[in-house]
Amino acid sequence: MSYLAESLKEKGNIAFRNGEFIEAEDYYTQAVQKYSRNPLIFTNRANVRLKLQRWDEAVNDSLKSIEITGPNGQNHKAFYFLAQAQLAMHHPHEALSSALTAYDQVLHPSPTAKISPRDMETFSNFVLRCKKAKFEIRDRDRLRRQGDLRAELEETLDINKQRDLDDVSRRLEARELGPVEASERNQEILSNFEKKIAELRTLFAVADPTNHKPREIPDHLIDMITFEPMHDPVITKNGHSYERATLYEHLKRSPTDPLTRDPLTINDLRNNFGLKAACDAFWESGASEWIADW
């Protein structure tokens, strides 16, 4: 039975690579019915269900794959797919936890783990995306508690965005849209939402700069190991910057650049004076007053 399941999984993989997501899901489902103890089948089906925007089912498949692997097993892709589904379902706290687990498993993989050269960059960027989503909710809650109009307007925009995304998912499920068109529409909805949010915040910052000073962390100031804003950045020979103390700790465990996996030692590091000046300006702007929410 496991042989038949493996054959069906491979057919699903081929269908997935060809963009035939519904067919791929069907093959993976058949494979599960033949043999339900292979975590890769559930991981693959979770991935295709993400493409089909079936978030609940993607969560269930990811969790099943993780369950089969065991609490100490390497299953970074399942945690990554789980995080994507959770974020799509508007659960950034849970998504961040899952994304951090995936990231940690890639940063410190088991000896037999198959890690793609791009996994670290992909996973770290997604962790950052989850942290930003979580911060946005905290900041909006803060404004709401103050009875701030901006929070109400942002919440309305967010509700409209989610309604439009849900409509795309419904039309995809009804096969009124194909996966590619659905993905493009989602990107358009998210882009329009971000544009409107930026315009709204600019208006409030101009009208009331005291109470609406921007609470944002530029991406280039964030250490991609801890995902916290830096104080004392150093730069590697590959051009990546990290918080000095954080990178020193990492190098004690693994003498490699965290993002590229290239060999790296403390002697390869240099002070990043330009970035240090930007970090100093960020902290001097009053960031310490609100950074705990990050």
C-alpha cells in the first residue's frame, strides 16, 4: 500500500508542478487513503490547498504532518505552510509561532534535513511579515482604546479587505476563477489595502503629529536572526548585516552566515557605520517608548 501511495504522490507532484492544483489535491488524497503515515503526503497536500485557498484544510494537513513526524522531528515545510494558512485566516499570533518554529528548524537543521539554499531567506521574510501583522493589530488596539478615529477607519478598511479576499476564495472554490487569476486578484486587493492604509496614516500624521507619529521599523534596521531592531550592526563579507551580539552567539553554534550558509567567522565581520547611524536615529526618535509592542 505504501508503494501505491508513493506512486500517487509522485503523480500529485507532477500535477502540482504543471499548475494543475485540483488534480494534484485529488492524487494526494488518494495517496493518503492508501497510506496515511507518510508526513510528506500531508505536507504536499497542505501546499496545494494553500494554492486553492482552502485555509482550514491546509491547517489540518500541516498539523497532521507535524503529528506524524513527532514533537522532535524536522518538519520545517509543514510549519511554514501552517503559518501561511494561519496568517491568511487572520491569526498572526499563531502564524508567528509556527513561522518561528519553521525558521528555527532551518537555522539549526537536523543532520538529515533537506534544506534549500533559499529556505532561510524565504522563512525569515515570512517571520518578519507575521511580526508586522501582529504589531499592526496591537497598534490598532492601542488606538481603539484611546477612542481614536484612525483605528475605526483602519478597521473598516481591514474588514473590506477581508471581505474581498473571502469572495476570491469563494469564487475559486466554485471554479469561477482559476488559481493564477485568484492569486493575482489577492495581490491587487492587498496592494490597494496597503496603499489606502499608508495614505490614511499620512493624513493623520500631518493633521495630528503629536498623537500620530509613525510607529514603524524599516526592514533594513531589523536583525534577521532575532527579528528585533538593531543597536550595534556588523556586516558580513556577503553584505548581510546582523546585531553584533546575536551573530556572535550564532557563530558559536554554527560558523556560517545565517542567510547564505557560507562559512563565516568573527574575523570576517566589520562594523556597519552607516547602518549604525540609522539605528541610532531610530532609537533617538522615541522608539523605546513603543518598541515593547513589537
